[in-house]
Amino acid sequence: MDSIVVTGGAELCGEIPIAGAKNACLTLMPATLLTEEPLTLMNAPRLSDIKTMTTLLQSLGSEVSDLQDGRVIAMSSAGPMNTTADYDIVRKMRASNLVLGPLLAREGHAIVSLPGGCAIGARPMDIHISALELMGAEIELRDGYLHATTNGGLKGAIVPLRFASVGATENVMMAATLAKGTTVIENAAREPEIVDLAACLVKMGAQISGAGTARIEIQGVDRLGGATHPVVTDRIELGTYMLAPAICGGEVECLGGKISLVEAFCERLDAAGISVEETPRGLKVARKNGRVSAVDVATAPFPGFPTDLQAQMMALLCTAEGVSHLEETIFENRFMHAPELMRMGANIEVHGGTATVTGVAQMRGARVMATDLRASVSLILAGLAAEGETVVSRVYHLDRGYEHVEEKLSAVGARIARVTD
């Protein structure tokens, strides 16, 4: 099993290219199930989760090919489709549930295992189920599988979401493209990944308006065609690498970044004493002066502070001057990285959904263990600023969401390497 070894103390200088968004690509890939024509995605990230989705789609009968060293994904779902998404594949990744809506729309029935992924909370499927049931689906849970059928196909409906769930918005939006009539998603998620999916579906012939707002309207069509679509920049990878020079000093330009993708995050960085400058090529990040200042952070659905940047922000605030409070409002169990940061000398107290971080002058390297995807990279960030050597184990989590992290950080001066235990 691999580990990442980080020797702290080096300032960073240079450029880091930001990949296409994992969460966007994992949403775009199941859209191939909605058409018999080819769908090609450009700017795809090279991650283990993408391989898992590739395997899942292939098991359903799609043809999926990686081109240009994995940067391009060419897909075709022209042939007869298998409508069972097996547990052995689905258990590896939460986003696997995004085949449910497209399969129901195309075939009228589907059997999809309950999904897996990071252990950061329940993230229940009931929002997806109740939304699709409003569109005429009949869904029953048996032996860990969702057995879904329709009587004569899905029908347009008013679909109010009790929570602005990204996954449920995506599932319903894809399903509604081929439903009879008009579907309106109320309290829809507004993330850039939603806007990106809508843009791709419109290229395929879908009729969608309102993506990026809380009300999305989809007029069903008889069929969708093929398309070629570039995956939007990964705002979570962007935010993560923006924190690297913030936590250990120096200046880094994150290529492809835009403030509009991470505006709430940038506001908190500014309050902490971090300069973010938009350039023609991306975002240039550096400390304004001296030690970082403590700030309070509360996660929220987009356009709020992303839950997927909470762990990384905590790593920064561990060395800030003063006391910070981080409130996690999206997922329970998402402070599992706190005890590992404390092994490195951090002063953190967790009470329910709030973590209180009292900054220390210096973190110390230690052997730590990644508990989930974002926690793994937060420990690497902490290691960049720590005195001595930090060894992060169980980095298979890391490979689900960050491509070649050690190469990208090494290129700007970090002392980091992957080792096999």
C-alpha cells in the first residue's frame, strides 16, 4: 500500500495546472446512457473514480475509451443495455447512483445497488427516490438494490427537493430530458457541475433552462444526440492547491482557475490574509504578510463555502494566529481528519458539527492516516508547513480525487514523494 512522505519547510513557487472537475466528469459520463450516439468528454481528469465509472458503464453495455493519455473519454451506448448496476462496482463510489435516472429514462426500468464512497455521512438516497417517484417511477429497496420501473415511461412533474442535493438534481435533470412533458426542479442545487451538465445535455438536444439557479425547468424531448464537451475546471482541486502557498509560503499560479468557481472560499482566504489575484491564465495566490489570521468558516451549498474544502481549510487554520471556528452543515462525520492533525501538534476541539481550532506557531511531522478523500490531502497540506517529516498512509483515498498530486507539488518546490510500504 502506498504512502505519501512530506518534508515540510519549503516555500512554493511556480505554476500548477488544474484538472477537469472529478464531480463534473462523473456526472457527465452517465449522460451517454441517454443517447445511442457518441458522447466525447475533453479535459477529463485521470483518477481512479473515473476508472470506476468507466467500468460501471461498460458493465451496462456502453463502449468507453480513454484517449490522449486519459484526457479524452469517448463513449457510445448504441447497443442493447444491461439495466443492472452491480454492487461490486457501485459500492466503490457514491456517484454510481447517477446511472439510475438515465437508465429509467431510456429503458423504463433499472436495478441499481445502493452506492458506497467516502465514510463522511449518510448522504441518503431518499431524495433521489422521492423525486423520481414524482415522475412516475415505482422504486422498491430489496436486498440492497433499488428496483425501479415505470409504467409507460417517466412523466414531467414539479419536483421540490427538501435539500439542494447535487446528486438528486443531476439524476432528475438527466431523467427529465427524455420524460414526457415538463419537469421543474425546485430548490435545485446550483453548483458549477450542475451548470456544466446542463450545457452538455443542451448540446445533445435537451431543452433546459435555469441551471445555476434554484429553479431548473426541463422540457422532455423524444431523443438526444451525441456531443463533444469540455469538462469544467475542478474547483475543489483549485481550492486545494490555492491553500498550498497559503500554508507554507511562496507564490503559486493555479492555471485554469477562476474566482467565480470559488468566490466564497476566496472571501475567507482574504479575511485570513491571503492574496488571490485573477490573471489571464488562472489565479495567483500568496500570503499578504506574515502569519495567517484566524477566521470562522461555515460550509454551505454553492455558492457558499464548499464542504469539500473544509478539511483543507482546517489544515491552514491550524497554524493561524488566533482561534477559528469551522461549522460543518452538509455532512456529519466530516471532522475525522481532526485527530490526525492533532497528532501533528494541532489544537482542535470538536463538538458535534463545530470544530474550534486554536492556531499553533509550528506543526510537527508525524505518521498519520487518511480517513477520506479530502482528509488525505489536508494532511499533505499540513505536512508542507510542519517541521520534519510527515507520512500519510492509506492514500488510495487521495487517488480518487487528485491526479499526480506529488508531481504537481514537487514541480513548485515541495519536498514530497510517494513510497510503497
